Amino acid sequence: MKCKAGSRVNSILLNTSKPKPRPLSGKTQLLVALAFYESSWVNIGREYSDKKPMEAVTDQPYILVVDDDPNITKMVSLTLGHIGYHVITVSSGEEALKHCNKKTPHLVLLDMNMPGIGGLKTLENIKANSEFISVIFLSGESETDTVIKGLNMGADDYIKKPFHPSELVARVRAQIRIKDLTDRLSVANKKLQALAETDDLTGLFNMRNLYQKLNSEIKRAKRFDRYVGVVMMDMDHFKTVNDSNDHLFGSFVLKEVGGLIKKCIREVDIPARYGGDEFIMVLCETHQTGAEIFGERLRRSIKMHTFDNGYFQMKLTCSIGIALVSPKNIGEFEAETLVKYADQALYMSKNKGRDQVHVLDVNETLQLEKEKKSA
């Protein structure tokens, strides 16, 4: 009897015998499927008994099964749940998209033919998500055109119904590994981007990145009719820091200054290390009074700070120059031009005795330059 039952199960689920068996009722199909599931797990259990669960990923993967056939969702849920995956089952594309919006799954097992928005439309919406989600199509159709259409629309794999639990497990594990590698690559790329954009010592932006951000801010200010301010700051007599102590203490001071700048600026502003002991900041959506207040706050913050690394201790001051341009003339500038005016303002601050803030009204400067040319 055992052999006959096993033959009957294989005939129904694996479709290996000819002629094809008569269609069974939904209840009978589920009973046969579960019987096959239990017998199949003798082999699946042996195959994975010597492996650590979830060896491909560090967190328990969340798998979303989307199928309007309760027999299929029951089989898949039992199979994947047995090896430790967290499985959620839904019966429509609409429900699937709601779940994806609440919490992004690692993998979606998606039936191609469903009522409502259907598998292909559901796939299109899932793949529109900015985060990578693996999708495996489940379908009773084996037409080449249908398979190609699903894969071309972004499906990562395809399983034809009926399927063997071992094949399902193998394909799911493969997609989970790919998802894990994709996520790790995304994290690595973000780290590389941060390294390319920031100064190693201070954690502020580097100059290449600042020029790009400043040009973007100039365009935004022109569009929304707003002021832009560029702040140049230089540590006064910084050479004495290295001469009186050592270069390690000099690096410590610069790192501390970077931290003080971060505390003084707003979240919308853009701080960067210009080079050596010079720093530059972009003040977004600010007017002259706001720029002056910021400059004084930063100057006092540095003057009142004691630079102490446990071996050397020192008090320092800084000079600050600010170039402020109004919406009236913002369209005439590029990033390099504004930085040049901020440098001029810094020079004026130093020329007056250092430890000062000088704000240069670029609009007035432009007017004077035009009058000189016309004279």
C-alpha cells in the first residue's frame, strides 16, 4: 500500500505518469499534497539536518507568498517554515502590496495568474520599490513566452507548478543568498560613497563634494528666490600648534574644530574642510543678520574651547569671512565665484587683526565693480 500511495502522490504532484490522472477535488488535493509533503521531508530533513539554519543570512528572512490557491500557500508555508523562514501568505496582489509597504520582504513568491491586479502588475509595483526585493514566479503555465515575459519584467526566477519541495527550498535559498549579497553590496557602496565625499580627519565634506552641493544650492536659491551664504574660516596662527607641540596634536585640533563646526551649523547647512586649517560652510536660506549670528557663534565656540588631548593643551582663535548673495544676483554666480568672494571676506577679517567675523555683501561688491568698469 505504501508503494502505491507514493506512486499516486508522484503521479498527481510531479505529473510524471501518462495518461494524466483525473482532476481531484480541492480537499483531496490538499490531503494528497500534505501526504507528499510529509514523505518528502524525510529526504529534505536529511539534506539540511547538518546545516545551520539561515546560513546565508544573519537575520531570519521574511518571505511573502502570494497565491489565490490555499493548497499552494499551505504547502509553501509548511515547507519554508520547517527550515526556519518567516512566511506570510496572502491571496491577492493588493494584499501583497500592502504588506510590502509596511515591511519590505526578502523574497516574494508570486503566482502569475490571480484575480484583481494580477501577478505581472503586482511584480511591476514590487520592483518599483527602491530597495531590492527578490521575486520568484509560481505558475502552472509553461509556455515559453509567458516565462520570458515574467522574467523580462523583473522576476528573478520561475517555478512551474506542481513542484517538488526540495526544488522550492533550493531556489528560495539561492534567492535569499542573492538578496543578502545585494544588501551587503549596497551597504559597501554607501560606505565607499561616504569615503569619497568626506574628509577622513574631520568627517566634514571634502572640497570636490562641496562644490557640487554648492552649485545645487545656487540653483535651488535661484528657483525659490532665496539667499545663499558661503563662510570661510581659518585657524589663527595654526603653525604654532605644530611648532609648539607636534603634528599629532595638530591633527587632533583639526578634528576637534570639525566637531565644533558640526555643533554650530544647522542640519540644512553644508560644512567642508577646504584644506590645511581652512574650513568652508554653505549657509542655506539665510540673510545677513542670520549669517552674522552664525559667524559670531562659531568664532566664540572655538575661542572658548580648550584643545586638550591629554598631553598638550592650547587655546586658539579663528578668523571668519562670509560672502552673502541675494536672490537678485544669485543667477550670475557659480560655486567657485562665491568661494572667491568668501576668501576675500576672510582676508579682510585677518587684515583687521584676526579673531573676527567679516560679512561681505556681494551685491554691493558687484555694483562697485560694475561702476569701476564703466568709469
